[in-house]
Amino acid sequence: MTPSSTRGRRTARSTPHGATRPGLWAATALAALLCTTAATTGAANAANAPSPSPPPAGASARAEVPAGVTAGVAVFDRHTGAFTEQLNTSAQFRSASVVKLLIALDLLWGRSPDALSAADRARVDTMLRGSDDAAASAFWSANGGGAIVDRMVSRLGLTDTARPPATHPGYWGYTALSARDTVRIYRHLLDSAPAAVRDYLLGDLRQSTRCATDGYDQHFGIAGSFDRPWAVKQGWSGFSSGGCTSTPAATRTQAPPASSPTGADAVDLSRPALHTTGVVGAGDRTIVAVLTLHPSGTSYGKAYSDVGRLTRSLNVPGATRPAGTWVGTWGNGVRVRTSTSTTSGAITALPAGVEVLVRCQKRGQEVSVPPYVNDWWAHLPQYGGYMTNIYLSVPENQVPGVPVC
């Protein structure tokens, strides 16, 4: 495959990125260190083009929902007691792992975290930090299943939340939830829950791990759009690969069925779901809830990037936005490394085709994807490492406008 004529003439040492990128590197030993599968399409690269700059913090903004995405959005400023963003706030989505907030609150209702057994405390920690499904299933089974949701609806005055459908009683991720009810859950945790419960659960949410226990990169949305302090509980369902490892991650334990329930008020259980929820800013100033559904077949990296763009468009008082340039990537299993060489340690692998924040770039080991080579490496501050520029969706070896480290 040859470079597109619109990119002009190239030498064998240049790196034409984008829709014309060939998939030849899979046969090379060096490329095996960087990328496990050669996969890229013109549509994916178009979707991963650098996104526009977000509005200044504190500026008025309207949620920018990417094409094909269904979203429910609520942003609540606790300082003013007012919403800065509201979009389809009462729309019901399947909760995926966001319901783990209700599972944890129910477990601790009327008791101190110190009263938990060591085993239960460990389950809560891994359920909230690493979004562990086995821990959630253990609590769901032990504490009444759907009755957990019923109790929390009554206790918190939730209006759009409901237990999973009768056809799937053990599927806690099929709990119905809305953006406005998600804000109510966080408001209870922040303003009404006993201090010990608040501090314990928020402490776990502040320690959200980049890689969940099922191998998915869960630092999208809030965690990628804003600098700390933040505390997040994310949710995903219906994807088959989520980055973090050089091989495909396991399908989310509670994957959607082949078809959804019927009826005007049925919650969609089929389309891939990706949710970002949490609190942002000093003093946990702002609560953010972004619930989304994506077209069938959407890759995790595409949905991850779309949720990031939507979140970055929001007016989130008190949030600090990270410095850098958002750039699309291509290829599967692209690794972030501790230094600018393929022999340095691998920190993680990126979700295929995801956008990354590039702070600066520097020369390092020359990477070859015959007949292309590139010795520039991008520093990714949110990962604390480097990736070779050869897998960035830009037309030249260097990223335009990004400074040298």
C-alpha cells in the first residue's frame, strides 16, 4: 500500500500516518514489541483526529455529543447548588459498574466501615478501585440481589433507578440508572452519609486504578479530562477488548444479551455502554455524570475517545484541565514505555485507536515499521511514559505544535 497522494511525496524514512498506514509491521520482530495486531481503517483514523480545544474552565459550555452517541449528562456545582450541564438527565441507561456505588452504600447502611470483615473490606476496595465484578457479584448474591436496588431507591429518593429486568435477575449491571439519579447518589455520599462511610468510599474512588481487574483501561472521561483531585466510578459493557494488556482483554463479565427487552420504557441492553461518573476539584466541588450508549460494533478505543471529547466539552466548575495536545492513535496493543526505547519497561498497552494527551516529544530509539521509520517519541503525562510517534495519527514524524521535551 502506498501513501495517499494528498500527503505528497515521502521518503522511505518518513512516517505517513493515518488512513493509508499499512499493516505490515505484524511480521517484524521489533513491531511485535510494540503492537500485537495490525489493524487500522480510514474510518477509525478519522474518528481519532485531534479534537478541538476545550472551553476555558468556568466558561459556559454545552455538551458536545459525538455523532451516533446517545448520552445522558448532569453536572452539578456544589458551591452554587446549581447544574451547569443537563442533557437527557432522566433517561435510563443500564448502569454497568456504576451500580457498585449502590452495592457499597447498601452494605454500609447503618454500620461503620470498621465493622466490615477483612474479607468484605478487601472486596469493597477491589470493587471500587479496580471495578472488580467478582466482588460485586458476591455482595449482590449475599445481600438480596435486586432488593439492594429497591432499598437504595427508597433511602435516597431515586426516581429513575430500578432493579434489573426479571429475565436477568443476577445481572446487577442491568440496573436502570439516569444521570440525575447518579448525581443524587454522589450528593448523598458527600453531604448525608456518615463521615466514616464518606471518607472510606471516596478514598477508594480516588484510588481508581488505570487498569481494572478485567484488563480494561478505566481512566477515560473524568479521569482523562481533568487533573486530580478527582474520584471516579466508571462503567462499561458490551466491549471485547479494553487495552492495558498486549493481548485482548476478556469480555466484560456481564456482557449484553443478543437482544433487549421490548417496550417504550425498556432499558437498552444491547448497544455498548460507557459511563464516567464522579467528583472533580478541590473540596469535591463538582459532581459529573456522563452516561453513554454507542453504535453496535463500536471499538472500546473509539467509545473511550468519544466519551473523552464529550467530557472535555462540559462546563465543570473547579476542574483543572491537563496541558497538552490530544492526538489519535492507530494499531492494537501499542505499548507505553518507561523510556524512549523498545527495550525499556512496558507500563501498559493502549486501547486500540484511542486518543492520548501528548505533553512533549523527544528523539529516542529509531523504530522501524518497514518501509517506515521514526525516532521521535511522545511523552504521555497521564501514563507517565512514552510511546513511539509511529503510531500517532499525524502526517509527519513529529506532532505539529508539540514542544520538544
